[in-house]
Amino acid sequence: MQWDLVTRERVKQLVQSDDVWGTTLLVLSLDMLGPECLQWLPQSLNLELMDRLGYQIPSNNLDKLLAAREILVADDFYRRLPFFLTYANALAGDGMPLGQIVPATAAECAWAVLEATLLSPPESESEGFSEEILAYIGQVLREEGFVRPPGILRTAIMVEPHFDYGNLSPEDSEMFAAAFQDAEQRVQELDEQLKEDLQSLIDQLRSLPLANGSTKLLPQLA
């Protein structure tokens, strides 16, 4: 790559950072290697990137890249629960352990849906998430005490506002109000975290020294 030393070091810090996003790595890879890299075996992609960059991409970051790539080229993320969980964990930085299916949290589901929506949004409702995946997301939201889906998950699953009354008496309005407010705060906090992470992704994309095209015009979030 024809980068000066400052740019090369900046890219290295980004690529090796735990905070780099899968979409960032995919855009950089496509710019360096061309669209044919979408079809390469993972080992070939890894070796080619190492040859071009001059250093190894951390394994968890390589998994982020591979997950983002698979979301772009196939529909398994939207249609098959094991792939949804695997890619959600990978995009969150938890890697893709061979032969293991690890549950994904509400936050991991939400970020994966957001990144997938940027990479390869379904063209129609029939091409969206399978019923199995929708049921999983709904169950996770209930188990984590959400009263309604975070904004990004409304595009994935439409559920009625849910609240686990537990042992609360309906007459005890003060306790009920406090518990409901706490549950609602979960939604607000996750929505805010997603907004911050999306801005981080935009900032990373804007910082890439691309040879083909430009990300400089990506907007700043309000």
C-alpha cells in the first residue's frame, strides 16, 4: 500500500484495536484486495491481508471481518439461528469458536442487526429474519427485563410491550412505577449505546485512507 509512515501506523492501530468494527475491516479489505476477496477462503484472506499490511490481524478482529463478509454475501444471518448467534458474537468481539453456539445478549443482537442493516438490508419483509430468530430475540428481551424492543430491534421483531410483574401487587403503584421506570431505562441506555457505537463506526470509516471511493462525506450523528 502506498501509505506514508503516519498513515500506516494509524491503520495498524485501528486494525489491531479491540474497538475496530467488522464493517470497518470489510471496507478496508475490499479497498485493498478488490471484490474478489469476498469469495476467498478465510485462510487465504488472512494471508493476503497479512502480506499487504505486514502484520497479523488479531483473531477476534479477523472473525469480525469474516462475519461482516458473510452477512454481505449470504442470507444465513437473517434465516438461520446458529449463524445469527455466531455472527452476533463475532461482531461483538467474542470470536467464532469452532463447533460452539454461544447465546447472544440483547445488546449483541441489537448491534449485529444494526451492522447487518448497513451491510445488507433485506429488500422485503419476506427476506427478513426467520421466525426462529425473531422468537430468540423476543425471548432474550424478556429475560433481560426490557419493556419494549430497542429501536433497531423493532425492524427485526414486533412485540407487545412486556413487563414481568413478578411479585408486585397491582395496587402498589409506587413500586410498579419504579420497576417499570427501571425497565424503560434499559431501553434508553441500549439505544444510546448503539448511537455511540454507530458514531464510532462512522468515525472509523471516515478515517480510512481508501484508494477507491471515499467515506469522508459520511454524516456526523446529532
